Amino acid sequence: MRELVLRLLPEIRDMKDAGLQNKVIACWQDAIEFRGWTEELLRSIPFTLLAENVKITFIDHVRAVCRMCMACDKVLDEVHGAGKTPVNRDYLIAGSLLADVGKLLEFEIVDGKPVKSDYGKHIRHPFSGVGLAFKHDLPSQIMHVIATHSKEGAGEKRLPESIIFHHADFIDFELVK
Ligand SMILES: [Fe+2]
């Protein structure tokens, strides 16, 4: 299972903190086991169920946004100088890899297809994602990214890691939806 998560999300290894890598893997393992997702099904989940004929997958969306976040952090450091923009790179990576992990609970598998479950209508993924992260003792800054990345965070004062993730997420969403 650990190998499956690393195969799906090789960006996990971009975090310097091995303990944090393990906690992110543990959250994904729990979310995969909750509905019994197989690798094939996981790779077939569309990026969003809100639009028809979506060409990119959920996993590729998570990876693309994570990599956009890392690129954004790198550019800010290189141009403005390290330290001018106070971003914890490991927290940014962990937050971006966990922001949507709760979608694996939101969706269920009906006739071999992912559909939104009643559970998902009651508990959107920012909430289930924070629940998973709390269970595995992730830092509050990372739970903050999960909690505030979507509409639930509108009006909240977002940390730098959440600001970067929120915008990168919507680049992918608006270009590909
Ligand atoms: Fe999301």
C-alpha cells in the first residue's frame, strides 16, 4: 500500500522531512482503504465530477498543483530572495498533497464508476481531509491548508502556503474544467 501511494504521488519524496512523508502516506492509505479503491480505479477518477468530459484525472490534478506550488515557491525565493516570502516548503508540499485526499471519501464506486456519495454531500473533502490529518498528527499549518483551500476558506486569513495552493488549484481547475 505504501508503494502504491508513492507510485501515485512521487512528489511525496520532494519533502525533506521523512516523518512528514510517512504521515502524508498514512493519510492516503486510510483514504484508499475507506472505500477499497484499487490502483486502476484511483487512476480513473476524473479531476472533477462538476463538468462533463473532463480529460484530466484526479491524481494528475493533485500532482500538477503540487508541482505548480513548488515552482511558485522556487521562483519567489530566487527572485525576491530566500526568506522574503515566508513559506515552509515541506508544509506547502504536504498541504498540496493532502488538500483533496478527502475526495476519496466523498466519492463512492457505483457500477464501477466514481459518484458523489451521500457522505460526500454531508462532509466535503476539506473536512474529511482535516479529520485524516488530525488522526495522523500533522502540523496545524498543514491542516489549515486543507481546511481553507476551497470555498470553506473564503473570508479566512490564509497562511502563505494556503494562498499559494489556493491559486495554483484554481489555475488547474479553471483551465481544465
Ligand atoms: Fe479541493
